[in-house]
Amino acid sequence: MGKIKACLFDLDGVIVDTAKYHYIAWRELAKELGFDFTEEDNERLKGVSRMTSLEILLEIGGVTLSEEEKIRFADKKNENYRTFILKMQPDEILPGAKSFLEELKTKGIKIALGSASKNAMTILDRLELTYLFEAIIDGTKVSQAKPDPEVFLKGAEELNVKPEECVVFEDAEAGVEAAKAGKMKCVGIGSTDVLGKADIVIDGLHQMDYNKLLSLEN
Ligand code: B16
Ligand code: MG
């Protein structure tokens, strides 16, 4: 690759753990529909869009709904989920995330968000991180879900950099695939078993710094 000019970050699982709030809200919906939804089931929803998440949930419960009902239930889940994220505090930022973003800023590396969430702006505001992002590509701005590279390609475009100059940080397999499909370098956050296609895999952004980033140029 060329010189690294930008870093693109997924939100849930990379900068903050919103999965726990998604889980509570989906579990309540499942309960209302008459079935159990476990934490293990919730793993399947990470990085997946809201409507696809609902489809997976309904498949688990063996429930069929009309399109109209699906929209109503997805809205209901989102309203419940928002009561949690509206109470989020900056101390919920995952370890090392803010200091790494700040370090990138001082080194002149551009920063974008590339998330499936339609609530990304609210979350970044609650965490007081919005000012660090030059571009925010979220679920309201894309038509193709990861593993399609659209979300990251749009991020590169808004930052005015080439895909080859970007490094993506992702916790979901589909996100790693999206980065690779977009010809970007990728740092996986989580386990090598799931994120084996990433260039390197780390436990979290606390294990990342500018020098380690530059080592990806080679
Ligand atoms: P919303 P990411 C994803 O965030 C979550 O991992 C996924 O569980 C959620 O369904 C999706 O956002 C959509 O979220 O309902 O807020 O639009 O990992 O892409 O930052
Ligand atoms: Mg994620």
C-alpha cells in the first residue's frame, strides 16, 4: 500500500460497546413475541443492520410477520434501544480509543466513521467524540450493508483519500470483508478465529498506536 493517510472506524465493538444495549432491546422484543433470545444469539446481530437483525431474530423464534409489522417492531426496538444510548457517558468509550484518535489527529491522519448504525451521530455526541471525525458515514448514508465496501469507500471519498491509503478498524467478519473488498488495510478487533482475513488482529484500540499503524505500510 501507499502512505497511510486515513483511518476509518467501525463504531459498535471498536469505539464503544453498544451490543449490550442492542441485546436488552432485542431480548425484550423477543419476549413480547413469545420466545427467548440469548446472548449467544445476539452475537449474530453484531455489525448487521437493524432490519436484517430483526429477520435473524424472527428466524430464531420461528415467527413470521408482515412487512408492516416488521417495520413497527423494528421501530419499537429502536425506541427502547435509544432510551439506553441517550444515557451513555464518555466513560463508556472503550479503553485506548480516545487517546488513539487524538494521537492520529496530532499526526495529521484523517479520521472517518464507517458504521451500520443509524444512531451513530447520537452515540458519538453522547461520548463527546464527534469533533474528532472529519467524515461520518453511518446507516443513514449507505444502501449496501457490509460486506459490501460502500460504507468505507464513501468514507475515503469524503476524506479525499484513495482506498489504498486507508486503514479500517473492525470487530465484525463482514466489516473486515468490506475493508478488503474496498482494497484497504484492516485491523481486526477481537479474535483471529473470526477475523482471520484482517492484516493484524488486536484485542482493542489500547493495543494500537501511531507507530504500529505505520508498520502496516510495509
Ligand atoms: P441501529 P456497527 C451496528 O453497529 C451494530 O453492531 C449492530 O448490532 C446494529 O444492528 C447496527 O449497527 C444497526 O444499528 O439499529 O442503531 O441502526 O458495528 O456497524 O457500528
Ligand atoms: Mg461493529
